[in-house]
Amino acid sequence: MTGARRPAASGDPRPAGGPDGPNGPNGPNGPDGPDRRGGRDGADGLVARGRRRAARWRDRLTALAWMVGVWNLLWGRPSWGNLLGGLLVGVAVLVFFPLPPVTFGGRLRPWALLVLAGRFVTELVGASIHVALVAVRPGYLPRGAIIAVRLRVRTDLNLALTAEAISLVPGTLIIEVDRERGLLYVHVLDVHGPADLTDSRERVLATEARIVRAIGSAAELRLLDTPAPDVPAPAVADPDRPTDRGPDQ
């Protein structure tokens, strides 16, 4: 019978040349078929795994470089022996005490980095002079207190950098970090009243803000616009009974 169409091969009712047919664009042999899509998905998965592996090695090498640098600073002078010792210690730490990866999703802002460095040096010099004067003041026993400050950006990197920046300034010391709640517990030296506690809390938040503006992401920058939640601060010790720390919360 002339003009009759032959059925599709292999009992497939779909036309061989149709969009869903064996040779169609969505068919098994077509460019958008499941076989081709599976191949593309597999290749994309391999690329993604390769990128993650490369990122892990980059983070490890960065951590190793930091540990070698800190090791040489602790010894006071760089030398080949200190370099080799730092490498051995760093590799041992990475192998036997692996830490969860610290992700960095921000970007470096040169001007904000300069502001961060300048303010840090200024606070470092001013606090050093203040602590030195307190130390040599005859008969003076400074009082201290512990305050809890909740940061607005609770990433591990921000917690670590803010805690380090606060601890490096004389007169303030991080005694505990609550990672789950984003809390820093700070010991403050030479406290005269609640106003000093408020000022210390604002200095911690200002340090956090400078760090985030220097290396934070756009989402983290938006978090700085939200008010920091209040955390009850410890009361200052009785002024007639000097002590070196405030009462516990």
C-alpha cells in the first residue's frame, strides 16, 4: 500500500524522527537525551570534585604557611632550622589534629584593610601606655570585669579574627568563645563603672565591623546594619573592695 508510514523500529510507537523518538533531540541518541545528559552531569561532577579537592589543598597550604610564620615569630628570628621545625610542626598539626575548613566567601578591600591596620596600631599603642601607667601607679589596684559580646557575623573566620585582634591589645583578653551563639567573653582591665563596660563592648563591635568591612562578603556587610543583641554584662565589683575581676554572670 503506497503512502503508508512504517512503524518505528524495535516496537517503539514514537516516530524515529520525532522529538521523543530514538533519533530525536530528546531521544536516547539525541543531544538532549538522558545518555548525553548523564555524561555531562558526570563531567560536571568530576570538575566540581576537582575544584573542592584543590580548595582543600589550598587551605591546607595556607594554614601551613601561617603556622610556619608563627613558629618563626615565636623563636624570635628566622633561620633554616626554625623553618624546618615549623614545617614539621605544621604538618603534624594538620595530620593529627585536623580542623574543620574555614571558608572565605568575602573579598579583600585595600582601603578598609589600611583603616583596620591603622586603628589596630593606634589602639595597641594607646592601650600599652594605659596599662603601663596602671602598672607603675603606687598603691593602685585595678578592678576588672568580664563582659559577653555577641557578634553580628558568626562565621568561624570572623570569630577567630575578632578574638585575636581583641586579645592582642593590652588590657583586654578573650577568655572564652561560644561558637554556637557567636559570643566572646572578654576580660577588661581597670574598670571604674558601667560606662567602661559599655565602652569596651562598643570597641569589640567596632573591631568586628572593621574586620568585616576589610574582608567580608556583601551579605556580611549587610549584617553590620542590624543592631547587636544585648547581652547582660556582669556587675562591677564593689569600689571599696578592689579585685582583679568582676563577679561571674
